[in-house]
Amino acid sequence: MRFRTVASVLLAAAFVLPLGGCFGIHDASDKANQAEESASPMRELADALSDIGQHKRTRLVVKDAATGETVRETTDQRAIDRIFDPLLNENKLVSKPESPAEYVVELWQPETRKLGQSADDLKEYKAVTVTTYRDSPVVAIMVVPVKLRLCLSSPSTADALRALTE
């Protein structure tokens, strides 16, 4: 699993410069400066995605992007794994599509237990959000703690997230 994480980080970092618009980077000097800064958040993204199916209990909340209304909520770890596993193998970074946002999927996880902390004191935090776009295979992933946003072409993930609303 570690090899896939490292490979994902390196591959994603290779795409940082040509896809500046998806990262909010607008000119060449910004691209050069932020390429180096992107390595740590890229690791955060890979770690966040690889942690989804690991040892942490997770909760998935699906919201309508237009209204913010909760469409569905699940704690079924197997269903969550089936949705997010394809993202671990995706490497097609793309720009944000022109079509409107369709669903925003929030992945909630318990905080990491610290030395001496009771399991009862653990709070839940929003770790990752994934946005689907109408009639598009693109999903925008944001690692919330580091505010890193990436756009990936992942038809299987987009379809699996849409299927949660049916």
C-alpha cells in the first residue's frame, strides 16, 4: 500500500505545473513557487485517500450541491471502500469542468487518538470532500485539513457517488 501512496504522490506532483488553474495557480512564477510547496499537501491527499479504507471508522454524507440538503448518510465501511478504492489508482488530473456541481460528498473520520486521550473524547472531523459535476466523469477532491483541491477524471468514482443518491 505504501508503494501505491508514494507512486500516487509522485505522479500527481508531475501534473502540478501544467494544471495550475485547478490549484488556483495563475502565472509561471506562482507555479514554480508552489510546485515545491505542493509536495507535502500531495502526500496529505494520498494519505487521506489511503486512510479511508484502513483502520478508521468513517461516515459519508452526501449533499445536493445546489441546496446543501443531505441526500444520504452512511457508515457502511464496505460501501465507502468500494466508492473510494478506484481513486487510489487514478492519475488523470484535469481542470474543473464547466458543468454545475451536482453532489458534495463529505467523508468524516474520528480524530487520531493522542497519548492519554480516552476513546470517548475523540471528535469527528471532515477529512475529505468530493464534488461531482453534472454529466461529467470529473470529481473534485479537497483534503479539508490542508485545503488542497485536485480535479481527477474518475468515471467509476463519479458513478458510484451518484448511485448513492438513488
